[in-house]
Amino acid sequence: MTTTVGSEDAAESLAKGIVGARLGACVQIVPIRSIYRWDGEVRVDAEWQCVVKTSTTRVDELVAHIKAHHTYDVPEVVVTPVTGGSDDYLAWVSEETS
């Protein structure tokens, strides 16, 4: 699952809340540059992308958590299914989010 926020501090705070609530096993924070249209104008902003490693059983709660703790009017929340990977890693994600 991915979302973006407007500052490094906001990314870290959101990530700590997610991991602390066991909604995600890990959150990777990556600085990015976003170009998008909002309120009729094209904007260019620095953002921090949060990539959350979670299990399918926690997705709905994770989305609700992000919406409740996000500063954007319309936060990005994109869920990408995992179709494979290391069995050990996927087991760890499942364990950490249960």
C-alpha cells in the first residue's frame, strides 16, 4: 500500500503510528517530487512516499487509519496486491500485522 505526505516529519509520524498499531510490518519512506493538478492548477511539490508492507486482513483498518491521521483533503491510498515473494518475508509481514 502506498500513500504520500507533505513532509518528512509527517511521514515518520504516520509510519510510527502504522507500525505501532500493527497495521503494517514496515513502512519505507522515500522522498519524491510530485506533479499533479489540484484546484484547477498544475502543482509541483516535494513529497514523501510511504510504502507500507501489510497483510490483506489489515488493509481496511490501514486505509481508515491513514484517512484519520492524514493532513491532505484527499490522501493517496493505493493498495497493490502481492502475487509472490519470499515465503519467510511474507510470513514475517503476516506475523507482525496479526
